[in-house]
Amino acid sequence: MDRTTTRTSRHWVVVGLLAGGCVGVLLGLGLSTTPEAVGVAEPGAVVRFAHPLVRTLLDLAATVVVGLSLLPKLLGFTRPAATEPVLRVARPAAVVAAAVWAFTALLSIVIRAYETRPDVPVTMSSVVDYVQRVGAGQGLLFSAVCALTYVVVGVMAVRRGESVPAELRILISMFGLLPLPVTGHASNWKYHDYSMISMELHVLGAAAWTGGLAALVVLVSHRRGLLADALPKFSKLATVSLALVSVTGLFNGLLELFLNPVVALPGSLFTTSYGLVLLAKIVCAALLALLGANIRWRLLPHIARHKATAIVGWATIEVTIMGIAFGLAVILSRAPVA
């Protein structure tokens, strides 16, 4: 396989992530139903589709920033001659992803302001009023500020290299994720504190896992020596992330169904919009566990010996399913427990 073909195959990882996100949104919308409110103006089909798509792009952009920020830690700092060519690409890519993150966060505020009051024209004052009144708007604004802060720090890293600590970039990107559960994922007020802590751990684990895998495969998979050093580190991170994401996702999903028993569990898993979307996410998690096990137990020993493997193909499938899970998560945050 020549170098151009290899580069093209690695780019399918990015395509798979984005396409998976779109598929997840469409699948989630197909599984969920939103009851019409009598006498209340509806924002229209465009917003119904645009909002979750923009929000999914926001989540994926933030995830990419986290993954690219983790890359220096995964590669290590003992072989700068080998790692610097990779990081020289990763740093500006992180800046671009952070800019997309900031833009989609601000766009989400505008869309949500209109969605909340579709009978009122969208103006700067109506958007400001939405942010002042609604916690979700404040969370999105804070996330956008963190993304813009990352752009500034990221540009410094592009110019000065690793003299700008990787830990600082990781901290900013992770910090920007913390308010996102408030802006989307459902949480029941009765157990709000537990639910929010669980959702924040869920979001952080998913971002580190998905972003780290995408960054490694796209930028490192063709460098067998670096991949042999970095993939075992990532494999440990992915194992912890899988456990964290699975436990917290189940906890929050079942908590919502238990505390809002339109239909009692376990029947609500199969008869409510929320339950059906949650089941789709559980299926994604199960598939990801199988794919992760395949990479860890079948491919990793060959990669450790610097042998050629189908890591790009398997990782593309895994990242695509991750994208679907992200899209489903956005719809899950909006699906009625009914």
C-alpha cells in the first residue's frame, strides 16, 4: 500500500466519526417522538434536525480537541525527533477543532434561543435574554469561552511547541466539557448532584476514549515504532473509559426511567422513546467493547512487534460506532421519558 493510499485510508477515520454522528442523530430521531403541545408555537422541522446535528458536531469537535491534547502524553517526550513531526500536525489541527467547537457552541445558543421562543424574532437581545434566563445557555457560553481560550493557548503551542505544557491544553479542553451535561443530557432533579457528577464523568470518559483513538489512528498508525509505544498506554485509558462510560451511562439512563415511570421498568425500556434510544446506546457500547477487545488482544501483540495490521480498518469501524453513540446521546438528552 503506497503512502497516498495509506493517508486516504486514515482519513476515513474522520469521515466515519462525522458520518456516525449524523447516523446517530437520524437513528435517534427515528426512535423518539416529541408530543406536540397544543397552543404552543413549534420551531419547525429545520430546527428539529439542525439543533441535534449542530450539537453533535460541537461534541465531536470538543472530543477531537481532547484527543489531540492527549496525544503528547501518549507519545511521550523521550523521542522528540520522532514525535515532533506528528505533534507539528496535531497542534494546528487542535486549534481548528477548537474554533469549530467555539462556533458550534455559539450557534447552539442561537438555535436554542429560537427553539425556546419560536414566536419571537432572533435578535442579539433575545439571545442574551435566553442566556440570562436558562442554565443551558450559560453552560454553552462557558464552553465556548473555554474553546476560545484553547484557541489562544493552542496558537501559542503551534509557535512554541511543547514549551506550552500539554497538561495545560488537556486541562482547558476537559474543563470546557464539564458544563455540557447541563446543556443537553437529562438529569432528574431529585438526584441532581449524583446525576450531574455521573454525566460529567461520562462525557469526560467518552471524549478521552474517542478522541484519543481518532488522534492515534489518523496521525500515528503509519509510524509503527510510535504506535507500538503509544497504543498500550491508550489501551489502558480506553479500558478505564469503557468501564466509566458504561457504568455512568447505565446509571443515568435507568435513573431517568426509574424516577419518571410513565411505564414501569423494565417495560419502559421497550415502550418509551427514551428507553429505545437508551437501548440503541447500550448496543453501541456492547459493539465497542467487542471491537476494543479485538484491537487489544488480537492486534496489539502484532503492533508491539512492529508488524503490519488492519488497525486503521478496525479503528474506523470503532470510531464510526462511537460517532453514532454521540448522535444518540444528543437525542437521548431531548427524548421524552414517555
